[in-house]
Amino acid sequence: MKRILKRLLGPTYQRLRRLAKAASPARAAATGRFLGGLIGTVRRRRKESRLTVAVDVSSFWEPLTGIGWYLYRLLEHLADREDLRLRLYGPILIAGDGYPQPVVDLPTGIAIERVTYHVPEGLSLPRWVFERILQKARPLWVAADGNRVVFAPNYLIPGTFRLCRGAPVVTVHDLGYLKVPQTLQQETLKDLAHGMARTFRRAKQVITPSRAVAREIVEGGLASENRVTAVHHGPGQLARISPGELPEGLPEVFALFVGTVEPRKNLVTVLEAWRRAHRALPPLVICGKLGWKSELIQPELEQAAREGWLHHLGYVDNPTLKALYRGGQVVVFPSLYEGFGLPAVEAQQAGAPLICSDLPVFREVAGEGAIYAPADDPDAWARALGRLLDEPELRARLARSGQESAARFSWERAAINTLEVWKKAAGLEERGTG
């Protein structure tokens, strides 16, 4: 313990040791009660009879992206389980003013326990010392809780869980770092290549959002089939809201692209398709912020806007996005690679006819509610667009089929199937619910 304190406190260790020796009996007694309370809390947690799952909720400390919402919806739908204890561990283990807080209200329910520690005043050392010790020794405190499963929802097992003896379960959302490495930043690619090797080595069970990704993992020799389970996501945020108003200045008839302007979304293919056939096509509306390497395509966007056949809206809120899905004659998803394709599901829920890249994951997720074109063939995209725009019956059929397809996805089902994977990892396997 002395070595740990020296390492955590550095040069101030000796001075603080003298302060502790000089502390009043009352402060010494308060310190004893505080430390005893910590030990008692850990003992209580270790005696929990329910299945205990440590959950990395670090994503809640920044604006929620797709992975953050994925985790949030799972926790929401598991929060009232009586057979489960979900212990939420964020980047900060200390409760109190002056520390960063999550940007969303954490889910609540009988299964939920947010793990934090409050350090009172009046101890034998300044409060900041105990807070620093708790925070720096976070992996030790998390491991001490004795959770049977540790859940990493974002590809990598976090350092917070590195000392835990519970069974690691990791969600791997896609294999973009292997399948389309040219679309990733070098730093991201390097981190994933190193970290994912460790993930597949340590994970007791791996969850994927689609059978397509599960197949890629198994066929790539990254994990055996009995360690990988596909659990489809539920619907996106748009299912809960009413559509807003269309932005001013849009044409009455338009096609829609939704996604960040970055290489993996493959906007270049549809831009080329429009450039070759835009006189026969409605204007293209792009909804999404500029991302990595967008500067390579920005001159084309600006030229198309000057020519009058492209409108780039940037980021829009969810009510506006839902209105765009409903207002577009066709929605295009030309991605080079996806792990699930939630925007395609959102578009189908809104009744939009789709054209998607001919990828196994889109075939799995969008089903008969879309037509497909090769991701690298602008002429095929131009022909598919022309066909869809010329055939109102086809658009109506795709809209109906798409809504039926989207109805398959449920967060309640996703949560139950995720729980079954946790049970399997903990040696409590039961027959899944499908």
C-alpha cells in the first residue's frame, strides 16, 4: 500500500504522511469510518446474488453518437430487471461538485447502480488526496466489486476493466479497420489494429449488430463461432418523435443522402451518377456534417451547388431529418462498408424508398425494402435511380416492404438477447428468445 501511495502522490507523499500523523483523534476516527465504509460497500457488492455486469458508460460524458445511443437504449430496456445488477462505471469515480458529469441523465431502475464514491471533509488528509487515490486506482476499485461480467460496448475493453476477473463481453460494431482501412484516419487505424487484437484475445463473448459482421469475424479467424452472436439494434431516435418542417428553399421533388461526408460513406459514387445524369434526376439533398477527408470532395459539392442540382444542409435536428426522409422521392445509401446501417432502418420507418450499396449487411437489414447497386458503379446507380423515379408503383412497393422490414427491429428484443449473451459468458446460459 505504501508503494502505491508513493506512486500516486509523488513528492507530496512524505509531507502528507506527517500531516496524517499529526491529525486530531476526531479526524483519525472520521478517516477510519470512511475507509471502513468503502470496504463495507465493496463487500456488499461482492455478495450480490443477481447477475452483476460492469458496464463502461464513458460514452455518456460526451454528446451521444450512434454507439452512445445504442448503449443507452440497452440500459433503458434492462433497467427494471429483477435478476440483474448493472453497475455503471464512467471515467470519473468521484461524486461531487467540480467533476465532469454525464451529458445525459443516466437510465434508472432497480437493476441500475451508478458506482461513485463521495469523500467527506474532516479526514486526516485533505479531501483531494483521497479523491486522487480513488481516481488513480480506479481499476483496483472496479475489480474489487467482483462483477461476473464486464461489458465493453465500444470495440475495446477499457483500461478501467483491465484487472477485473469477470467475463469480458465486447460489442464489435464493424470491421472497418480491416475491410476499408483507407477510409480511416491513420491514428484511429493504428489504435484499432492494436486494440482489437487484444479485444478478440480476451473477450469471452463478442456481440455484433448484424450477421454480416459476425460472419466476417468468424471467417477471418478472429473468434470462433461459439463466441460470436449477432444482436440486431432496435430502431433509431426518429421512431419516438414527430416530423418537423422541411427546410426552406428545397425543391419540391428531391433525392436524399444522409451521413457524414467522409470516405466510407462513398458520396463520390452518387455524385458521379448525378453528374452523368442530373438532367434526368431530381436535385440531390445532402444531410450531414463534413467529416474526415471531406476537403477532397468539397470542390465537387460546391460546383454541383453552383450548377443547381445539389443542396448541402449540414447537420439537422431529428424532427427535420424525419421530415426529409418523408419528403424525399428516394433515399440513397452508397456506403462502401457498414456494420448495421441504422439510417437505412430510419428511412424505411419513415416510408422512404431506398437505393443501397449491394452489401451483405444492407441485404440483411433493408431486405426487400430497397433496390441495390454496386458501390463502385456510378452508371448502375444512375440506372437504378432512373428506374425508381420512373416507376411510382415500385416506390410504393419499396415503401411498404421497408416499413414491414423495419418493424422487425426492437430495442426490447435487442436488450433481452444481449442479456442472454451476458448469461452465456457468465456460465448461466439459457435458451435465447430469437
